[in-house]
Amino acid sequence: MRVSRRTTLAGLVAAPLVAPVMSRAAAPDYTITPTPVADGIWMITGADEGIAFDNGGAIANITVIATPAGTVLVDSGPSLRYGQRLKHVAESLTGRSVVRVYVTHLHPDHGMGIGAFAPEIVAALPGTIAGMSRDGQGFSDQMYRLLGDWMRGTDLALPGKTIGGDEEDFGGRRLRLLALSGHSAADLAVLDEQSGTLIGGDLLFHDRAPATPTADLARWRQSLAALDALGHKGAIPGHGPYDGTGRQAIAQTRAWIDWLDTALTEAVRGGMDMVEAGRMVIPEQLRNMASGRYELQRSVSHFYPMLEAKLLPRVDQS
Amino acid sequence: MTQASIRRNGVETRYPPDPLGSPMWTYHAKTVFGEDRVSFDPRVKLSMPDLAENQHCFPVALDAREIGDVRRMVIMADLNPIPLAVDYRPLAGAPYLATRIKLDQRTPVRGAVQRADGSWLVHGGWMDAAGGGCSAPPASRVKGDWAQHLGEMRGAAWPTGPDGTARTRILIRHPMDTGFVPGIPTYNIETLSLTSSTGTVLGEMDIWASVSEDPAFTIMPRAGMGERLAIAARDSNGRDYHASLIVGGGL
């Protein structure tokens, strides 16, 4: 067992508790290092891990786009502090103020940094805003539990602008906005027409196993097919490294969800329980994807009861 | 560490020091093991995922097939307000039990098995979990359709091979109310038994409300291909549930 502060605290429950409960040291600031991937486009690569205190929740990729009208961000990170740091780093990089922040989908590692920006410049799909209003407080509670001081000052904020159209022009730099779904009920992908760069949000995982807490795998496949048909050059995935081919992240994400779908169905049909299903062998060709075991076990939790209800026959006699 | 020592009915009983350092170890040991001999043993295989993705539905599998002469199997979580989840007697068959439980906070999760000589072997680990597994309303209460599906049972049995057992999976729709949600009293499945076609009871279990909503169980009773197994369960309102399935009957 790994010894952590939590372990120590739990062990103290029966003893008189003299140590202050919030003894975890204040977090240092986030290190945000943008890497250029195309003309006027930088990617900030998140940690290939789950949300944890050690990474401050900075696990999602963030994109910075320099436009004649100002700086555009795609996603904002996990906390107010991240968003503030991101704003500073992005504006120093481009020399222009942030004029637009897109939130690709409802998950907290992508959208809880928006408190650092004026709500009217933060834009998301209607389904994303609805999802954030519904689940945001619950996400926030979980993030505070996991991240503690990293989250200080972060309140649930909602995007102030609903995306209606399918493109936006920033002084001549045009961004196509694709309203898709599958990773969640509303997933935004952004295509920079000037450089041919696709920013896929969490529809794309690259060298990193896809996460499925709100997934609809059939719709996800349709969205991947739509992205595959775009004719873009490079792709920035939601998690994992930049994909210079523009195709590899799409293929990997599709391969993983196809395998997952089949493997979980076969596990239920074969009589496995959830623990066993979470320990099944991950095929050789998918083992290069980071966090594979972690995401498989999460996916078992997301899908298994539903699959059992669909696949196992009724046996009650009333 | 010194060995924990308690005095009960004038008799001193010793439990080995808990490798998990749980604040509740001695307290629960008194309740569950009484004056029986207890030791920690890794042959008691308690398997669980590496993380609790859903604190309302956390899978646990207890496999004591390496031990053999097992007459009781208990799954428990020390820091749950309802620490016991399942107490299973595998009367005929292999000592294997998998289910899903609620986790109300970070807690040790343990499996304990009692051998024919009365002694207990225990193993487990800590599991981190978000709060509220026992104190949030079940999904079917929120949705409001629990009564329409109450007691619906699904399942199947697969012959497992040379040992003559059948991997048997049983799922029952039930809210499994803990009593910790305001306005919703305790309401849970309390017992379940499995009987062969000749009337032999193959296994029986006591079940607490710390088992997840819509309980699911995997057990391995002795049963051959084509045999019909009868399942009977009862909840805390005295409602009976019956099901029957055929080993190898297909899906």
C-alpha cells in the first residue's frame, strides 16, 4: 500500500486529532509551457495521468491560437489558478489579449479554469453549458476533494456565450466549429483553416487510453468518422501528444473504443464479474496507450451494469 | 505494534495487529469473529479495481479457492456506516463470491473466510473513495421508477469445468436503501439462497444495505450442465423473490 497523507489521517481518526486537517502544503504554481505546433498555434500538453494532487489536475491539453483579433484559447484547465496562469502565459506569448475561450465539453479538467476570463468571451455548445450547469457542482466537489489547495478560489462558472454558428472569424483567421458528440453529449472540435490544424477536444486521445464517464460509443464512432473526413493536417488531441499525421489519434481512439465495446460485451456474455472484467488482458496493439488499465477499470464501472441489464436474461418467476 | 487485546465475558481474546492500521479493526473483529482465532492470510484473495470510479457501485471479488475448507465468506468495509456487506455460506461448491458495495469514504475493504475448524483468515486493502456512497439516494429513487422494476431478476450459470461447479450470476432490481437518505427508511434484500433441483441448499447469504443498488452476485455452487437452480431472496419488508435458471442455458 502506498503511504499517503490520507492514510496517516485515516489512522488518526481514533486518536485525538490535534493536527490541522488541511495540513497539505499550499501548491506551487502551475508550470505552463506552450509548444508551437503550427503557424500561430501552440499546444500545452497535460500530464498523461488521472486527476491527482501531484499534477494539480492539469491533465488536459490546451491550445493557444494567435489571431489578428486577439488570442483564442481552446479549453482552460482545471482551476481558477490554472486559468489565471494560462491567461498570463498566452497573452505574453502572443502579445494580444484573450478574446475567446472555447470549452470543448463539460469535464472539469477542461472547463474549470474559465473563472479567469470574462463570461461573455467564453463559448461552448448548448449541450456543454447544460451539462456544466447540471454536473458542475458535483465535479467541483470532486476536484476540491482530489486537489485541495490547487482549487482555492475556483467557483463553478458557466460559459456566457452559446455557440450557434459553425464558424467564427477572428480578423481573417477563420475557425470552423464542429458540434459533435460521443465522448460526451456535446463535444466541440475546432478546425483552424489557415494551418489545417484540428483541435479535437476529448474526441481524440493519442497514445493515451480514452476516458468514457459520459460516453456514447456509437456516436463517438460517428464523430471520429466526421473528423477523419475533414482533410486537416495535424491534430491536437484532448489528451496525449500532438499528432502530426492528423490521423493516428483518430485511429487509436477508434481502435480502443471498438475493442472496449466488444470486450465488455464478451465479458458479460462469458459470465465475468466487474472485478474480473477490469483485469482482462489489454491487447498488445493497444498497450502503447498510457493509463490503459486505469481507463479500462473506469469504463467497466461506466458500462457494465447497463450491459448486464441488456444481455443477461430475465430469470424471475412472479 | 502490540497485539490488540480485549476482554469479553471474562475471556481474553487476542486479534493480530491489523496490517491496514484501521481504527475500527478491533471493534469489528469483536463483532464478526468473537472469540474465534483470526489471522491475516494472502491466500484470501480480495480483488478490487485500483480506483473507486463510482462510490455507489464498487466491485469486490473474494476468492478463497486456495484455502478449500471454507464455510463462511464475509465482505466488509471498516469505515462504512454499515460495515458488513455480505455473509455467504458456500454449502456446496467453490468458495468464491463477487458483488458490488457502497463506499461512504476512504476505508479498508476486507474479505474474511471461516474454515471448518472455526478459525478466520482475513485479507484486504485500503480504498480511497469520494464520500456519500451510503447517503445519496439510489438512481431508481431519483428517477422514480424503482417500484416498477422491483424484484426483476436477471442471471445465468456457466459450467466451469472439472470441479463440477457452475459460475452463477444473479442480479436483482432493488433500491437497497440504507436509511441514511432523509425520508427514505432502510429497505434492502436481507437473504438469498440457491437450491439444487433435488432440494439441496447449495449456498445462502445474509445481505446488508451496504450492497449496491440492484445487487449483483457471482458465486460458484456445485451444479452440472443442464441442472436447474432455484434462487430465493427476501427483503426487509418480507417480500419474497424467486427465480430459476439452468446451468449452461445460454444467454
